[in-house]
Amino acid sequence: MKRVIIISNRLPVTISTEKNRVSVTPSVGGLATGLKSVHEKHGSLWVGWPGIESDTLTPEMTSKIDAELDKAGCLPVHLNADELENFYNGFSNKTIWPLFHYFAQYSDSNPEYWESYRQVNRLFADAVARVVQKGDYIWVHDYHLLLLPGMLKEMFPDNPVGFFLHIPFPSYELFRMLPWRNELIKGMLGADLLGFHTFDYERHFLSTVRRLLGYDISFNTINVNNRMVKADVFPMGIDYTRFHAAALERNRLGRNNQGEILQQIEKLHQDDPDFRLILSIDRLDYTKGIPNRIIAFEQFLKRYPQYQGRVSLVMLAVPSRHEVDQYQALKKYVDELVGRVNGHFARFNWTPVWYFYRSLPFDELVDLYISSDIGLLTPVRDGMNLVAKEYIATRVNGKGVLILSEMAGASKEMSEALIINPNNMEEITSAIYEALVMPVEEQKKRLDSLQKRLKRYNVQKWTGDFLDSLSGVSRLQGTFVAKNVTPSVTGRIRKSYSEADQRIIFLDYDGTLVGFHKDPAKAAPDNEVYEVLDMLAADKRNSVVIISGRDRKTLSEWFDGHNFCLIAEHGVWIRCPGKRWKQTGRFSNGWKEVVRPALEFYVDRTPGSLLEEKSYSLVWHYRGADPELGPMRAIELKDEMTTFLANHDLEILEGNKVVEIKTSGINKGRAALEFLAGKEYEFIMGVGDDWTDEYLFGDLPAEAFTIKVGMVHTRARYTVEDHLAVRKLLKGMVNLNNK
């Protein structure tokens, strides 16, 4: 494995400077744990802020810290108090954090925050520049550094760059509110691979890229200025073994090693063996839905009075960003809610809500996990929520129920939990009751499924999968780097052509043999096209195939009587000289009546566009539309159709100024393979100009001469500038026939 440079806002260590001595100890956390094995191998390096304001340090102390961090494989990016205030507390946590979590009303678009954010991202880029080596993998983490991938890719285009977002990516309608939306998206697109916790976040990101920048997107691959960028889903796991083993050990120790909290819980169980504990652990953040769970628990006690005195809610709220106004207001509200519930329901020997505003050491945290019968987590928006996974990992006695918000990324993997809407108090109340009365056999069945999944897809697997995918994207990008058809390449093509006895040449039509016309019906072949094709086909060693998205009627009108084969509608129909049109498979077109109204709506909204119907596809052409309006409408249409087609056997083809909806499985590559089956061709060539031809390039044999017209981002081996260059190349081959 190659060296990995990991970059995050904070380094995975805690620094102590007591008595003018520096000590560095590893931090404990999901990211630090997950990347520990990568960080310790192959001389890898971690870049980040060391956790101390630089203007509080003397030059001597700074040097000592740098030296100790170097021993730990860390490179510090020193930030002063102003930078931290504007970059971290400001843009990161007052601008991006609330907006990405759907609290747009809290988002503060302060230009000073933005300027500091830009400058600090540049400081990180400069730090990496001092240490990066050829071949290093670079992995950037989270919302604090959205601009960094773009900066690094500009500086080091040959180094693979990955980026992982640990919070939600919002819908386009929210993201577009940012004044610096384009800069942020372009910064993210500097990465070769972008990772998200869930498909929803990936989908929102791709939709935003399409709508803001208009880049071509094929499935989860984005064509960014001749670079291939991939977005994918990597749900982050936990160190399952660590939590599970710790729970077993704490269970074994039993009463011999109990903290204050466990002693109180033990006393309650002695008084009432059926006493139940509901656990809530979160940072005190407005995204976590903490007030909702208190209100729902209050409603539960009112609806089911038989549980008063028999159930308590333990709330561990870890202090967070207490200097921010919204967090101060939240704490005040939570304090009031807890006081209200306890004031109304508490008894001499029973407190309904145990509220702790602090963090706990690992062992005491595990004690809380194993002592709780129910885990209650109700975030109103959460990237993943690893607490849910930690709670499940510590269930070592086959008992326990997790109640989890559908707004947490973890809910996508943990369907065996009781999934609730965090804004529906009735639903949370009912879920608490359902968890309390759930039979032990049902609890065990759910836990078994959850634990097997979490054990299999742990944080180490998450790390490995991301880096493997980054490596795969890097290799794939190499296949998309095409070479221009230089004189030397032309020489190789001609040599191979002249030496071959059996040749086949696949030629796209629009954009390849002829230029584009605003009206597709007027792009008929000119005399030069007929002449060069006829002369190629006149050589008995040649099989010439026009492979087009055009309908068979149009191709028949243009090429009847000529000695070459025709493939129409991207591979639906095939016809060779002297034969009738043959359909390549059995396809359905009953879907057209459902899709046609949507396409007609875009025709009505986009003057100059038109709708074309083929046997098994519908095509929206916008070459004749306003040059700015057409692409914008195309982005909207593709986004709308992508969502609609998800549950249908249909796909979108994006050609040059066209959007085509067609039955899945029909493409030029599949059609070309039918021609090659059972035959031995010594010379194979395929030429095309848009995404529909990528199937052809991908399916032809590796030794084939595949040529892309125009765009460099392609599976083809070579590129030429335009259709005139294609004609010139074909004429050169014709001249060889005449020698």
C-alpha cells in the first residue's frame, strides 16, 4: 500500500504542555480509531490543527510541539485565535454546519468567515505541499476543508485525492442559498473520489453538481473538465471489537468496579428488579433532537402511568460549542424541560430524568451502555450517529432495544431498530412502550442481525473500502486518458489497416461524420461522406457499419443502396446490404405514455427544443434552444428523470444537446459485439463523439483503434478534434485501398 496523507481539522492526538514539557497522547474517536492502522503504516502522515492556539505558544514551545508531533507521524497546521474564531467557530460551525443540517435560519453568511475559511484551507494546502511525494494518496476529511481537494488537485494533479464528508449533504434548494456555493462545490470536485454516509447525501450532491455547474453525470461518475470524478457511499462503522470486548469485561467485573452512576442504577434494580433504564447520549447540539425525546418521555409517563417509578431516562449531554448563541439557548431550554418533568413526576426514591451535562471516560460510558435496556436516539438530522452502533455493540446479554431516528444516517443500515420520525412525539412515545414490552426472543433476533452487520462492516472495513475505491478510481482514470491522433498514431493505424485481410469499421453519424445542425432533420450526408464511405465499402476486406442513434427510417432514406451495414437507435435495429431490418431483442415501450408528458412539458418550456420518438426511446433535442436556457432545462430534466426512472427498467442517455430516455440494455457496445461474434477481424476501429459511444469503446477488444471526437474524457484510446479530422483519417485509409 502506498503512503497516505490524512488531513482533518484536528490531529488525532491530545497535547499537554504542563511544566513546559510536551506530551502527546492518542485521542479516542471514530476517525482516529478507524485510520489508526493506515496512519501507522508505510510512513503515512496526518495533517491537522494540534488543538492549541498558536498565539498562546512561545517559539520554543512551538518547536517542541512540532518535534513531538513529528515522532507521532503528525504535521501541525498552527492556527491563531482569530483564525479559529472565523474559520472554525465562524464559517465551519455558524455557516456550513446549520445549513447542511437543515437549520438554514441559523446559518450566518458572514464574508469575514468566508475569507478566513479560504485562507485556512490554503494554509492546509501549503502544509501538504511541503511533504507530499509522488504517488502519495491524499485523504481529506469533512466540512471544515471543502475547498482543500480543489487546491490540492491544482497543485498535484497526479496524486489521487479522496474526500469524505462526515455530515449530511443537503438538498440543492438549501445548498444554493450559500453565496459561495460554486466555489465550495468546485473545491469538493478536486477530489477523485467523494465519499458520503448514505445514498441520499450522494444523490443530493450529484443533483447540486448537475444544477449548479451542468457537468455531465453518468450514474455516480462526473465529467469535470476532462477528469473523471466519482461519488460513492461508504457508511462509517465503529471499532466493534473494542466496544464488545469492553462490555464483556465490564460485565465480568460486575460490582467490583462500579462508578457512581452504576451504583445508583444497581440500587434501583435492588429495589425493583423490573426497573428499566432508557439511555440518551449526544453532544448538546440543536441537530440531535434532545428536547423532542424529553417531551416524548414526558408524554409516555402521562399515557402509561403504570411505568412511573419503574422507568428512568438517563441523558448524557456532552458540552459543545457553548460560546454559540443557539447552543446557549438550547442548554437553557433542555434544563427547563428536565426541571419540568422531574418537578412534576419525581418521587422521594425515583428521578424520571437523570441529566448529566458532561462527557464520560470510556469505561463509564460502556457501563452506561450495558446497564440500559433501551437506547433512545432522536436526531432531527445526523450524518451517521455512531452512538447507535456503539450501543448495539455493547449488548452482550441478548437483550436491548434501539429506538432510532429515520433522520440519522445509521438508520439506513439498522432497520431492525425501531425507526421513528423524530418530529412525531406520538410515534416516539409509542416506540418507547413497544420497546418496553418487546419479548426477549424478539430483542435477541433483532440484535443478532444488527451485531452481525456491524461486526462485518466495522471502521477498519470502511477505511479499507474507501482507499480501495480511491485506488480503483485512479486506475480507471488512466483508462480515460486518451492520446491525440498524431502523425505517429496515424501511421500505426494505417500500418495495421494495410496489413489486415479482415477489417471492420464502426462509425457514429452525428458529430462524427457530419457536424451538428440545429434541426436534426437537416443534417443529411453530403457528397464527401457518401464518397469516402462508398470507397471504404468497395474494398471486399472491409465491413463498414454506421452505428447511430438515428431512427431506422432516416438511415434507410440516407443510405439505401449503399454497401454497408446500419445500426439504428443505438442498437435496437440492424440491417446489412440486401437484407431487411432486424430487431436485436424484445423490448417494451409501454412506458412512453408515462414519460412523454414530462418531456412535452420541457418542450413547451424551452423554445427551440423538440421531441423525437423512436421505436424504444424518446429523445428531447435542445440544440435549437437558447444556449443558456437549453442546458439549464436539460439539467432539470435529467435530475427529474433520474429520480423517476429509479424504479423502472429505463435509463438516460446524454448525447450532444440531447437527452434520451430508453429501455435499459440497449447500447452501441452490445450491438457491435453481435457483429464481432464468431468472426476474426484483424483490424477493428470504432469512432464516435458522445456518451452513447462510450459503450462502443468499452466493449470493443483492447487492440481495437477507438477514437473519440472532441472530448478528452473517454474510454477511447485516441481523440481527434472534429468530424473533419475523422473524414481526413478515413480518406487516408481509402488511399491505401487504391495503392
